[in-house]
Amino acid sequence: MEVEKNIPVPVGKAIYPWSELEVGDSFFVDNTTNQRSSSICTSGRIYYKSHGIAKSIKCRKEGSGHRFWAIKK
């Protein structure tokens, strides 16, 4: 096995638009279970906390999926 140096780490694309949400903005994810919606909320909270942003996430069941809002922390 060869060790390689200076190979850039690929940058992943965000699945959810956390960086684009202003307080009061929301997005809808269709076909989500309650367990999946909890995971999405947690990912938003972790994103904001790790970036030092004073926001949190609120989610509610809506029809066949869930809606997620950016809220003031």
C-alpha cells in the first residue's frame, strides 16, 4: 500500500438547505417517517451549533411528510 500526500479531501454536497434558511423559512420533505424527521431535525441542530449560528430547527408532520423551520434559538 502506498501512502499519498496532498490529495484534497472531496467536499460533500449538503442534502438539506441549513445554510440558506433564515429564521421563519421552511422546507418540506415528502415521505418521511417520524424517526427520519427526528434525524433531519438533529442534523440541522448539529449544523447550527457546529457553525456557531444562533438558530434551531422545529419540525411538524404535514400531509405525507414533514416541514422543517429555522427558528431563533
